[in-house]
Amino acid sequence: MDGGCAEAKHAGDFDGDGNVELLVPSCDRQSLVALRRSEDGITEVWQLSLSSPLATNLVAVEIQDGVENRIGLGVVTTDGQLLIWQ
């Protein structure tokens, strides 16, 4: 991944495993990729495929949920879908 691919990135524990991932769009904008530091450098830990390419940057908001705050993520794809994860 070169520096020009990951213009929209957010860090957090997106999969609830207690580890922080860096979430970035793939270079072709067809998926979101979670990266994590490892002993060998950086490892791709999971990928979320999208139905069509991203049309917008990845947006993150903190959702206050009583005891524990959560992260909400949103994107719009080129086919007009608004995708939200929380």
C-alpha cells in the first residue's frame, strides 16, 4: 500500500478483540482493510468487501454509550448506498 491510497483512515478496536486496528480503504476503494502492528511490521487482519467502490472518505464518530463509548463508521458508495457500522 503506497501513501496515496490511504487518505481516509481511522484507528480503533473495530472488531472488539481488545486490539487497535488502523482502518483504511483499499487502493481500488472496493473494500475497507484493517491493519495492525505486529512483530514483523504491519499485518492485514481483516477486510470488508463493499458492493461498489467508495465515493466518499471514511467518516468516524464516537458514540457515547453509558459506560463504554463505541465508534460509528460511515461511507457512501458509488452506487449511492450509505453504509453505517456501529
